Amino acid sequence: MSTTTKPVKTTARPARSLAILALVLIALTGLVFVQGATAVRLGLDLRGGTSVTLQPRIAVGENGKVTNEAIDQAVSIIRQRVNSLGVAESEVAAQGSGTNRQIVISVPGDTGRRVVELVGQTAELRFRQVLANAASTGAADPAATPTTGVSAEVNAEFAALDCTKSENLQGSGADAPEDTIVSCDRAGLSKYILAPAEVLGRQISKASAGLDTQSGNAWYVSLTFNGEGTAAFGAITSRVTSLPSPLNQVAIVLDGLVVSAPRINEAIPSGSAQITGSFTQLEAQDLANVLKYGALPLAFDRGEVQQVSPTLGADQLNAGLLAGGLGLGLVLLYSLLYYRGLGLVTVGSLAAAGSLVYLLFLLLGKWIGFTLTLAGIAGAIVAIGVTADSFIIYFERIRDEIREGRSLRTAVETGWNRARRTILVADFVSIIAAVLLYFFAVGGVRGFAFTLGLTTLVDLIIVFVFTKPLVTILAKMNFFASGHPLSGLSAKSTGTLPVAKEV
């Protein structure tokens, strides 16, 4: 009784798959240079930088508690402020629960200190009419002339205010818009009594920094108000123009401190204004950014600030790369010792996968701000094992087919048909785990999940368009087809040596 073997369909044009992969790698390399993405973005733990914790200062919201909505809004505003500086690789996240919720900002590189100063500002902007002003001499002035129309308590507070003390120059943004307040200017040189606010920061629609070249290259912040703000600003400037000094001044108050208090010479109904105050370029740009994205719904105290030195980051990077190199080296050594010539397929596949992953790291860093962290390196190392599993599954299937008496060319195809499903299932399980980790985890775990998912996806691509076509081509070569002792497919390697019979 004879049996017939159904012919196995071979892979069509394996060389075409290899050529397509080569073209993709060349195209990605070209994109890297066109985009200027020549270096992988490194995270805080590898590059060094600053990490700061912000703790809500005052109880606000329903029933006097810090609400989740207020924290989430603050996170969104801070993230916009940070991203506006071009620090897209930074991380802004809320941690904790209930009244213990905090905001943690991690900023790699040298921009950390500037961002730390920027993000904690509440940016409560008010426009208030000046009722009285005086130079701050560093001492209380109990004999100061009381301001007409102001309560005795406010007059007493104004007389006692010493703007040379640092505690009086810490803006809080806690001043209520409807109150008459006393305040210092940012430099601590003058003090003011200010009327209730008539224009608020939330009425600003646009803010940008500019340079006035006609007055000595002075930096300023240009404001554009919305409809409500335009009407309010027009009303206050119209009312104070005819009043004597200092009542004809309108103070621009940011977080409870006077930035400037210009005299108003004519009504301004256009809905535009400028803030001047001896700004540097960075100060003007930072102020424009915090005003553009709105005021924080909470005031924050700066908690723990951690500085991660570039030296420590470099040590961690070197350690991570060493661990990855050792893992990769052990996989290659095992493949070459156990699979001999067939192990060269592993070497080539890992080289192709590594090139593709590296190019994707460069481009994703440019396109979406992807940052490589120590956890991300760990995810890539784990993926090396996933990739090695794919090779082992396929190679062992080929050997199984040879043991069943099939030729190498047939074994390559039937072995692939059987191994393909196992490889797909294994890789999809890793990808699903990575996706779940990414969406339900925070911090460094997300970096681990992202690189694990990305490198596992690359493994699938390489196995289908590089490993399988390459093995198909090698199966046509006499060195492998004849079962050479160094091919990894010899009779000894596959366990098909004839067994001597006893006489």
C-alpha cells in the first residue's frame, strides 16, 4: 500500500522579500538624515535631569477638598507648558489618590531647572487700578498718609508691608479678584494698594513674546483679549485716563505680585495690551507660555526635587547596554554552537531586527517624542528572548520534518507552515501584554511596555520577510541540502543517523 505526499507550496520569490526589506531600511535611513534624527532621545534616568514633586497648597473644590478634576486640569496645563518649550520627552503625571494626590514632573537634560521654575506658577493674571504706591524702604511706615476710600485694615497692612523681605516676594496667586489688596513689585522696590481686579487672565485669548527694537531691544509680552476681556480692558482704560497719578495707573499683577504698573494715557478699546518689565528673552517667553495655556486651578508647593547627574545617567546607560550586549551575545553563541551554519540566519536576523529597531527609535523620538529609558532597554532585552524563541521554533520544526524523511527544501516549507502559527500566537501574546501594560501602567513601566511591543512587532516582520525567505534560499545550496557537518542539518544534528542492527 503506497501513500502520496501532497506537494508543498513554496514561498514565491524569497529574494523579493529580502529586497523589499532592504529598500525599507534604506528609506528609513534616508528619513533619519532628512529629519535630523541622528541621536536616540534618552530619558531622565539615562541622560540626567530634574524630577520635581508638586503638592497642592490650598484646599479647593467641592467641600474644601482637592478634586481629581482640578489635579487632572493642572496636569494638562503643565504638560502644555512643558511641551511648549520643546521638551516633549518630559513626563508629567499625577500620583497618589484622594487628598494625597501629587504631580510629578520629570525633565531630562539641562532644561530641567527652567521647567521646574515654570511649571509651578499658578499664572493668575489680574489687571487692577493703582490706588496708592510708595517706595519700599525696608521698614514699616506707621505715619504713612491713609489712602481715601480704603479700609483702615488695608491702610495698616500697606504701611507695614516690607518688600525687601523675601517672604513678601513669593507670589501665591491666592488673592481674590474682588478684594482690595496690597502688593509688592517683583523687584521688591515698590509697594501698592490695588483696587479689585477688572480684567482677568482667563479673558486672554493669545499671548506671545516680542522684542521692541525701538526702545533698546526690550522684551515684552503681547496680549490679545477675548470679547469679554476687550470690553473690560476698554472700560478700565477709558475710566482712568483723566485721573491724577497714581490713579491713572493700571497694575498688571501675576500670582499676587506687580509685574508693571503703566500710566494709561488714552483708552485702549482694541483688545490688545503689552506687558513690559525689564524681561529677558526667556522670562518673556515663559510668561507668554503660562498665560497662553491658562492658570493652574491650584496653587502648589514645591516638594522633593531630585537632580540626576549626567554621570549617573551615563553609568546606568552603560550598564543597560552591557546587559543587552551580553544577552545578545549569549543568544548568538548558543545559535552558532547548536545550529552551526544555520545559526548564521539568527545572526543576520538579529542584525536586521536591531537595525530596524534603532531606526524606529530615532524617528519616533523625532515624530512623537519617544524617549529611551532604562526600563525601555529592559523591554528590548526581553524582546531578544522572544526573537530567539521564534528562530528555535522554526529551526526545530525543520529538523522534525527532516526526521520524517522529507528533503530539506520540503522540510523548510512544511516546517514553516507548522511553526508559523506558534510564532504568531507567542508574539501576539507578548504584544497584548505590552498594550495592556502601556495603557494601564504609569511611569517607567510604560517605557518598558512600549519597547517590548515595538521590538516584538519588529520580530514578526523580520521572521516573515527575512528569516523565512533567507532559509528558503539557503535550502537550495548544496552545503545545507547535503547535510554538511557544519550546516546544522547533518544526520547527527537531526538525529537521522542509521542505527546498527544486532546480528
